[in-house]
Amino acid sequence: MKIENLYRQIIMEHYKNPLNKGLLSDADYLLIKMHNPSCGDDVTVQLKVEDNIIKDIRHDGVGCSICCSSASVMSEVLKGLSKEEAIKIAENFIDMVMNKEFNPNYLKGDMQAYSGVRTFPARVRCATLAWVAALKGLKEG
């Protein structure tokens, strides 16, 4: 099986069966909303951080398969990490997708499936929208 087919399967699995989807009912969380006007993606990310650890992270919204599946991967990868480690991982994911220099040691789980997005500039924002939202919340929250 070609690696591109495997990556496509990973993306579609997260799109059809997203992890950590749905908003938290607890009021003690950071809420970040982002919109991608070129594609119409709308993403809301919620972070619950206690003692510098991401205790829960959720996402909700509508968008293309790349946007929604990437939000699922983001939530699964960052949950349970310290804010500092989560920031490093998010920054490296964004750099990978934007075809910038990145440290592959920070790529975890299904993150590598989005490496091919960099060859489609119009889709870069789709893949990074939820990650940018999480990064904003982690840095400002």
C-alpha cells in the first residue's frame, strides 16, 4: 500500500469518527473560535488546563475533511500534555504543513498523515485551523 493511501485512510477515519468532538459543559475552559473564509471551515476549540496540564480538549464545528479530521488528531495528540510540550508539538505540526523547517521528533500519532497537505497551498489553512486555535489558547490562556 502506498503511504499516500494510508494517510488518506487516516484522514477519512478521523473525519468520519472524530475523537473528542463536542463542546464541554464545564464553564472552566478556554474557548477559541476560528474561521477559514477561503474554505468555509468553522472550528471551536475548548481547552481545560489545570496545573499547566491539558486535562481536556474538545473541538466542534463544520468544515472539509482535512479541517475536521485534523481537529480530531490535534485533540487526541495534545490531551494530557503540559502547555509547553503542546505548544512545541502544535508549532512543529503547523511548520510541517506550511513546508517550513520542523522537528520530526515532535510529530506524534496520526500527525504525519497531513505532511502531503503542503503540496496543496489552498488546503494548508484547512489542516492548521484547529492547531492555530489551540496554540492561541495555550499561549494566551
